[in-house]
Amino acid sequence: MVTSVNRVAIVGVGHSKFGDRRDVTLPELGFEATKPAFEDAGLTPRDIDFVSVGISGVWYEDFLPAVVVSEYSGLAGKGLMRCEAACASGSAAVTSAYNMVRTGASKATVAIGIEKMIGVEPLTMMEVIGRAGYYLWEFHNFGMTFPGYYAMHATQHFHRFGTTDKQLAAVAVKSHKYGSMNSNAHFQKPITINDHLTSRVVAWPLKLYDCCPVSDGAAAVILASEDLARSLTDSPVWIDGIGISSDTANMSKRPDYIGLQASVTAAQQAYRMSNITPNQLDIANVHDCFTIAEIMAYEDLGFCEKGKGGPFVEDGQTEMGGKIPVNLDGGLKSKGHPLGATGVSMMVELTRQLRKQAGKRQAAVKNGLALAHNVGGTGHYCYVTVLRS
Amino acid sequence: MTTPTQKTTTNAKPITFNPEMATRKLSEFWRGLENGKIYASKCRKCGTLSFPPVADCSRCMSSDPEWIEIEGEGEIETFTKIMIRPKNFADHSPYTVAVAKMKEGVKVLASITVPDEGKLKIGAKIKLITKKAEAGSTYEFTLQ
């Protein structure tokens, strides 16, 4: 019987090194995230009621990768669910684990986000992810790619608002700067505006340094009910607001390409549930699978006006110390984007930021509010989560 | 002296899928393409015009479409040139894909033949035409 609605806290976080992880199997990679998450929470797998695994890939040797990952982390026998929402699968897993605690069905749950992508030949991976639209009408005859979809948005954003290549480069330079300070990041090397501008074109107008890498990685968060959380820690981080939306599979059925409607809708829901406005946020992680995606995210999430995302990043407003620091872990662009891991990785980073454990990448925390924005496909799915310390 | 590197990975057995895709409910559309015509579907109950065409209306849930020919005049809304191609397109030259708004009101995503890249821009007039291909008829844009 549901008697009341429970608050849900993040009480443990763990994160593997992202990058080329062909040195470990999928479950071994998962273990690198779950073990530190349990240690951080002061819990063991025996304390967990329910496990959700965010994983998007269809290329694994195992048909049931969630089961393999769960068993290896000592979680066999628990309630188990694989969650798939493309690049937002991690947030879908967090949402499922959250719901189990929220309804009172569970006291403690774990959400694991994981993906291994590098073992697949690169043009085959380009093919699989290029099918992240409507295969029959966009891929079968026309060969759309994932960079191509975001490139179509960049083309229209450039045309409508005068957004420039140099502004895209500013996003990439910022991401790599913070990535170089994150020992878990795939790329830990700063780049220059010129490195970006002279890189090869992948899908015009997007260049190599506009695109996040294909990566391997895992992240885990342990969620607990309020009474359990208070018994475990003095610094729980609450999942305070969630917004979820989606959009048409067909790009041609959308009214324009200057933003992602799913981001706008999900953000409005999350702000309403948390009863906050975007200017109260101390920090955000946004879904920068491509540089143009980060610029559109600033606008869609209400950090700046529609069309002003380019100048916003160029002016340093999303740097540490700016109006709202964004992606101080290097973002998808530099930290890497193992699809299913990404949403959970955002929660790990923002939990550490709100606990003031982010070291030299620490943002100023005034209101104790952080936002995670996790997009699946080209706005096909969107999850926005507000965390509160 | 170099020491031989020890192999630390092994490959799983390969697996291949190429699922069959049903064409029955849109057979008039596919037949139209063979005859040089491009149809949108129009719901007879609520009047919604759809492209890509649909047999079942997602607005009013009725399943009674009529077929409206798209004459082919439209304007480019956005485009990209795909340089890094997926596996099944790896032997193609780089190609351009656009979304155009058609005179009838629907939008279409398709490849576009671009003889002069300087003329490719948002707002440019295009023509949507059918195209015979070995694997079955399709459609594409040409710049006007």
C-alpha cells in the first residue's frame, strides 16, 4: 500500500575511467562503477532492493547485458530492469530506480549506466547510430548520420541567429579545458580554437572537434529513501525534480531545427516540480553530443534567450565563475559519451559538485541546485533532472 | 629488444540481421513511385495530410487514407553534407541531404543533387522528383 510519497536521495556515486576500455569486459567495467558507489554509500549489494541498468547498444555479444552486469556486481536476485532511451538510457535508469523509492516499493536502489562502443568497427557504429531517427524514411535511401542530424540544426541556427563556427569552437575549447582536469575523462588534453577550426568536416557544417567521441564507460548511483539516507549521511543530495519528454522519430515532422522541443518541455516540467527558475541553478550538465547541441541546450533550458547561445558561451557565461557553469567535467565532448553511462555520469558529477567534492573543478554552490539535461537521439527523448543539496 | 605484445581481446562470433520491412499498407505509395508519382496520405476523417505517408492516422486514429500527389515544388529549410559515411554508404561520394517544405504544406527529407554548391542555401527553390534505383524506386530533390 502506498501511504505517502517519499523523498529520494542519492547516497552513493561511482564512476569508471571513460575512454578506450577494451582492457575490460562489460561486467568488469560495470564493477568499476558499482564498487566505489557502494563504498561511498556505506552499503553492500545485500542492502539493495532493485537494480536498473541503462544501456543502449544492440551490438553486444550478450543479448541480456543488464543481467550479466548485475550478476557480476553481486546483485543477482534483485528486481532488475534494462532501461533504453538511446543516449538518455542512463537517465531512464535513474528515473526507474527513483520511482521504486518514491513509491515506497524499495528502500535502496542502484542505477547503473554503462556502454562499450569502441570494440565495434567505426563505420558500423556510424551506421547503427545513423539509424537513430526513422530508418525507412531517413536512412534507407538517404544515409543520414547522427552528426548529420545535428548538422541540420546547426545550418538553421547559423542562418536564423548568425551563430558562427567560432562560437561552436568556444564550446569545444571549454569542454576540453575542463576535461583536462578530470582524471576520468576520455580526452584530457586542452585544444585551441584553431585546432577546432582546422579539423576535418564530418557533416557540414560540423567538424571533428564539434563531435563527442565514441567511448566506453560506466557510472553508478545508489538511491535511498529519506529515513535510510539520513541514517547514512549528513550530505544527501535529493532528486528534486524530473521532467521527461520526447519528439517525432521523423525529422521532417518537426516545425523547425533551432532547438529541441523535448528539452524545452522536459525542463519546464522539472522546474515546475522543483518550484525553481533556471537562474537559481548553481551548475548544470547539458547534453553536448555536438557543440551545437550545447548551444541549443542553453537556450532550450532557459539559461539565455533563444538565439543567444553562441554569444553566451563566447562571453564565458558557462565557464566556472560565469552566470551558470556548464559541464565542468568536460561534458560528453571531452569526458566521452558511452551512451547508457552518460545520464548516470551526469548525476555522479553533479552530486560531487553539490557535496563540494569536485576539487579544482568545483563550482561555487550558493543555492544547492544543479541540473542534468540528457538527450536521447536528436531530441527523440529528453530527461531533465534537478538535484538539491 | 622488443617483447611480443600479448593479445588481450578476442572476437565474438559474428551475427547478421537484415529484417524484412512490410510494404503492404503503403502499397499505393510504393506503386506511385514506380510510376513517377509521389503521394502524401490524407486522412479522410480529419483531413490531416502526412508525409511520410501513413495508413493509420496518429491524430484521429482512423485508418482510411486517400492519396494526394505532391507536385514537387518546395523550399529548402535545412541541409547537411555528409562527409563521413556509414558502412552501407561507404562507397558513395560525400552526399547532401536536405529537408524541404513542399507547396502542399508537408515537409520531406531527401538527398539533393547539387551541381553548384554556391546555390545551396536555406530558402532555395527545389523540385522533388522520383528516381529509379536498382533496389526499388525512391525520390530526391534537385535545385531549381
